[in-house]
Amino acid sequence: MAGYISEDTRKVTTHRLVEMKQRGEKISMLTSYDYTMAQIVDGAGMDVILVGDSASNVMAGNVTTLPITLDQMIYHAKSVVRGVKRAMVVVDMPFGSYQGNELEGLASAIRIMKESHADALKMEGGEEIIGTVKRIISAGIPVMGHLGLMPQSINRYGTYTVRAKDEAEADKLVRDAHLLEEAGCFGLVLEKIPAALAGRVAHELNIPVIGIGAGGDVDGQVLVVQDMLGMNNGFRPRFLRRYADLHTVMTDAISRYISDVKTSDFPNEKEQY
């Protein structure tokens, strides 16, 4: 089946994302963490590229997102921005760079924007961080919220199971979503929550709502690029659709390279000077 390439080459902005929601056009979002991948993802017509703190897992091999530092996130963001022409680049603020201290959060946000040249930031949490969100937005920095399963709080949850299944947590999520919109957030990610709840939030908010494991009744979808390309062989949650099996493709190519080197087939006469 043929893919989708946007004919609209204008830079994607917060304003254009709101326009997309208003006209019912779904928003496509994928992660990238380096220049080469960002060029490919952007060139395919992606609307939003997320420089996720999931780099802690897929790039650095950590079990959680918690260990990745502000400096490391800036490094990944700078690499991605250099490879992007059209997509909006959103950068995750890492754990410890904004929780509990509004001024430190503002300083972290300014550093990311000044040093990476990214377009916006993403922060996990609702009422607990709303003061920091307001400070950052008041400095002219666009912020995307993130509710539901929040990986930076995994030690509090103790599990990666679906969130907001009970009424109290669902009610809090809806309140937090409205608080984030009222604070000035331009968009919201909902992770691993019941589809009906996600659809309700997307319907009630005027800002775009992007889902990951949150069903189809939202304004767009986001996945980790290594997951949807099938590079991570062991990760198979229900919400993940694999569009390729690059683990097999890459393993086969590398194995053939090793064989050609061992048998002196590579390089041949045409591949040397």
C-alpha cells in the first residue's frame, strides 16, 4: 500500500496543529533521536517529531526514562533539529529538570530552546506542575502536556499498566487536561488510558490531543520510531502496530557483511582504489 506524503511543505506550527484538529485532519507524530533518522521521518511527511526521553531506553539502554539528563536531551534535540525542515520538533523535558521548582523548570526550558533550536517542549503531569507550565509558557515557550501513564513517575505507579480505569483517577485526568489547556498548552499527549476516556478528553478540549495506547477517537497518534519499525524485537504492547521488521533486515545485512569480510569477498576489485 502506498504511503502518505504531504503536499504541504510549510513548517508545522502550534497554530497549524489547532487548524488540523478543527478540520478533522489527524496529526501524525513519531519520535526521533538523531540526525539521520530525523531526516527520514521528516522527509516522509511527519507532522510532529518528538525528541522523547524514551531515548533513555532505546538509545542508552536504560530500563526507565529517569536517568537521561538535560544535557543528553539537548544533544539529541540538536541532532534532530539539524535534520528537520517541515515537522514541528517537540522535546521532552527530562525527569528532575522541572518537578518541584518553578524557577529551575523555567531555566531548564530556556536552555533546551536556546541550545537546541527546537519548536516546543513536552512535560508530564497536571495540577502538580501547573505553576511551572504557566511560567514556561509566559516566557514564550510552547508547551505540550502529557497525562495518563507518565513514565517519569513509574516508581510511584510500580507498573506500566493502563491508567485511569477507576473513576477517581479518570476524573482527575479530565480536570488536569482542562487545567493544562487553560494554562496555555498547545496540545496534549494521552498515554495508555481507556479509549472512551481519551475520546471524551479530545472532544472537550479545543487543543489537539495525541494518543499512544489511547484509542482512535483522538486527534492524532504517536509511537516510538524504533518500535513501529520493528527494531526492538521484544517490545509488543497491544497498541503497537509494526510497519516493518528492521530487526530481521538489519541482522541479515550485518551477517552477510561479516561473511563477506571473512571470506575476502568484500571488498572486490571494483570496491578498491
